[in-house]
Amino acid sequence: QVQLVESGGGLVQPGGSLRLSCAASGSFSSMTAMGWYRQAPGKERKMVARIAARSTNYADSVKGRFTISRDIAKNTAYLQMNSLKPEDTAVYYCNGVITNTFGRSALFWGQGTQVTVSS
């Protein structure tokens, strides 16, 4: 069974940094696009960053502060978050388009990791 597992969340002071990881496990053929989303209390889940092939895109609110990357060999995506602000506080989720060994693709989500930016 395919799973995406996030890690790296926690409590950080404003201006600090965190690096989130999203690792895919299980049996599958390939993983193409991956993305990071976040959901603050009482708000909708929103895209933070996405990566597909060699292209990336970011929400305006994180441009210049966050960087998405991936290690294809490790089936892992990363989100480096610098200059964190209190408004970055949210549960961060990763997702990925995964193709199984029968050639079928589906979107998978991780369980989320809490990021809290506070002094």
C-alpha cells in the first residue's frame, strides 16, 4: 500500500527555519508531481509549493522564503522554509501523483505535520 509520510514539523521562532520531508513508501512504478499544501485553523487548505519534472511554482506568500525540492531516488520531497512568520503556522500536507505497477495514477496525501511559528 502506498503511503506518503511527512516529518520535520515543530515549533520555531519567527525568523527561524524548518525543513519538511515527505517520503513515499510502498510498491509503485513512479511518482511525478509532488506538492506541499497547508491548512490553518478555520481556513481552507491551500497550495504552498509544487514540483513537477524540473518546474516549480509557489504561492505568492512564500516566494523567496520557501524552496521545494525532491530526491527521485529516495522518493522524497522536501520543503525548506526560511524566514518563517507567525502566519505560516498551519498543518502542512504533502501530496504526490503516483503510478502503480498496473499503470494507473492517483493522487495521494500524507497525514500532515504541524508547523507552529511563535515566540
